[in-house]
Amino acid sequence: PRGTQLVHMTLMMHSWVVPSEAFAQKLLTLYPPLPLSVILWFHWQWISQFPAVFEVDPHLEQTMGDLWALVRSDGEEKHSQLIENSCLSPHLNISQAPSPSVKKRKVSLIFDHMEPDEMAEHLSYLEFKNFCNVSFLDYRSYVVRGSVRDNPALERSVMMCNGVSQWVQLMILSRHTAQQRAQVFTKFIHVAQKLRSLQNFNTLMAVTGGLCHSSISRLKDTSNLLPPDVTKALSEMTELLSSRSNYSNYRRVYNECTGFKVPILGVHLKDLISLNEALPDYIDEEKINLSKLQHLYSNINDLLALHSCTPPFEANKDLLHLLTLSLDLYYTEDEIYELSYAKEPKNPKSIMKNYDHNQDGYISLEEFEKIAANFPFSFCTQETDREGQISREEITSYFMRGMSVCAKLGYNFNDAHNFHETTYKRPTFCDICRGFLWGVTKQGYHCKDCGINCHRHCRDLVGIECLKKHKNTTGSCPCTPAPDLRTKGNSWSASFLLHIQSAKHTLFSVSKKSLNLIN
């Protein structure tokens, strides 16, 4: 009934315009003329439906004490019994997920033995639990503050989404051959298809984001081995989850779904922020904007509806534990890219094409030392498996290690921007075109040295010199902390650092052929 919905909206949304303590005090002033039973019923609804408010706001205890005093002064026993029951009855824990029916079977400790359907179901259960742990207070905190800091429930959801995306990349990159990587890629496509059938769009976004990440999409040898039906399925997934027209495809499909469904959290959080920013709290400076509260209430209530759903699948506790451990990753974006380039180096044949005249996979050590002398990490020693010669694999390993050392010390070639694909946890705008960085994960690129943010398509248009001396360590990229050079730099000798600094100036004299090594 409309009246019940209005009461529920008032109890949930009043804190957007007035503190709960002041709201409770205002209720007490309504007696008389309102009967005490009405006020008590309102408090009982508040306590039973939103116990979290009373757990986080100690000031409400004083108001409840005033209510007790009011009941005693009224002298009616039935009123005392009502409030006593409301206070002593166990609170409904809206954040508690129902326990699944656990299958009794032997659990394999080898993660590869999980079938795609089984993997999708257990990922969906973990996602479901995370959503059930997010209360309306968490949503309000994020919208008002624009950050998941000090919001562990939402932060856990964001971390899982990022963890799944990173886990997909690492599972693919952990395979040694392109054929093996293509097989893992195909398996994750099947996982994504099962997630779609389970209507778990949030994890679907994470898996698809991992498959489309540039560290994976650059693997040409791997992509060439994917079956046509796999590439077609990936194209369908990316079209469904595209941010075009404000995620119109996803919104249409999601609204058509019924029963158990997990929304893309980032899309709906963006909606809440947009509503909160676009609509004023008050109209004519004194009237509460009920239309704004109603729109916010409707959106938050849709997210909370998942709490009352039952997943249409079962989960195994041991597998859940194994999966949770697998998603608890400690890899940086740099390390993932380094692993990607180690698996399939960019243009690995270019140096061999110019120097390996007999095409046996080796060049002379003398020629290599001439090339390496142009780079700041030329002090490194290189062991070879053939006397007087060095192989393609050894050259790749040498320059990968050297460039990694320089990157960790903060030195970049040609003073270019140190861009990294980044997931932003708060609304961020492109510093080039001033447009909004749309998306849920990997919305744009962030320079770790100067803090500039931009779209993927704007990255090549950046004409601003990277001003490392104005490094932004507290910019709008909350998910990638600034590198602490002290922790890694102190372990190197002073002479080493001076060598790096002086050798940096030799980069401008690098020959065209030598630059192929970097590429």
C-alpha cells in the first residue's frame, strides 16, 4: 500500500535532510495531538526495519530513553509492553546472507579442475554475499562522500570486482604457450556465458573486463588461436556491457530480468551520485524535495532487493574458501604488464631482423654491447648460453629486467607520461577533453608521475609535458597509490643511482635500430 511505502521511504531517507537524532526528537513532539500508540508504532517500525541506524548512532539511545519516560508517564501498560517487545526482540539482520545448501563431495585442491558452470555459480555466490553485506547506510555514505574509504562493505565489493578482473588476466598469463592461453581464455568465455544466464551482471562485467584488458588483448598469438564462436561471444558480451548511451543495452536487459539478478554496482552507484548532485535537497529554500528522496529511495531499494532473494544454485564451502584465496591477489598493474610482455614481447623479431644476418636466433656479443651502451641499464652483466653470442630470449630478458629497474626508480624514456590503465573509485574527468571517464572498471589512464587522467582515445593526444616535479600523490586516482621510491631505492648503492642519472642523458642519441628494442 502507498501508505506503507511512504513510511518505509521516510524511515530510510530522512537522514539525507535531517539527522536521525533530530528526527526522533521531532517524533516525540507530535504527542499530543497524535496518539502515543501511533508514535510507538512508528518507532517500532524504525527499529525492526532499520536496526543498523541504532547500532551506528549512539545519540539515539538518549531519544529512546525519552520515549521510555513518555510511556511511563502515560501509564498505559500496553504501551510499555509494545516498546519492550520492540527493544528486546532480535533485530533482523538484513546484511546476513542465507546459508546455502552445501554439496557433500570431495573437493579438488587444483583450481583448474573446476568446470565453468561451477566456477560461475561460486563466483555468483560470493558476489551475492557481498551485496547482502551492503546496507542503505553504505550507499548513502558513498553518495554523500563520493568514496569507499571507511566503507568496508562497499570497498569489499569493489575489491572483489577488481580481483576477479585481475585473476582472469593472471590465469591466462600463467600459461606458457599461446595455445594454452587460448584454452584458458575460452574457459572464461564459458564462465561469462553462465554468469549471463545466472543474471549476475556485476561479475560478468569483471570477467569481461579482464578478458578485454590491454594486457590480454595485446596477445596477438593467443587471439589468433581463439575459435570464431569464442570471439563472437566476447563481442556479444562487450556489446551488452558497453557504456554507450549510458549503458542502454545493459539497462534494457537488466530491467527485463526477474527473480535473482545481480546489478552492475558501479552503474547504479553512478546513478545515485547523479541524482544527488542534480537535484536540490530543498525547494524554495524551506520545503524538502520529496521528489529527490523518492528517486533515491527507488534506486537504493532496487539494490537492496537482492537481500531477500535466494540464489538459484548451491555452493560448496571449501570451494568458496579456495576461490576467495585465489581472488586475494597482490599484483600491480606494472607486474601484470611485465608478465604480458614476457609471454609475447612486442616486435620480438625486430632486433634479430637488423642484426641476425644468418637468422640462427643469435647476434654477436660485441654488437649487443654496442646497442646496450645506449641505454641507462647498460651496466648489467649478461650471461649467455653460447660463447661470444646472445640469443633472442636473452636479449628480451635483459631489456625487460633493465626497463623494470628504471621504471621502479622513476625514470621514463623521453620524459613521456607514465600512463597506466586505471580503475577509478570516484567520478573523474579527462584532463584532455574534459569529458567524464565512464565505466565501472578501467575507465581511463592515469599518469603515476604527474597525476593527469585521460580517456584511452585521448592518450595519444596529450601534448602536456610530464611534470614529474609536480607529482600528484593524492589525485583523483584512489585505487593506485603513488610509488614509494624510498622502499626500493634505499637498497641500491649511491654509485648505482648516479650511474642511472648520468646515463639517462644518453637516451636521445639512441639509434633508430636500437629503439626497436624498446618497442
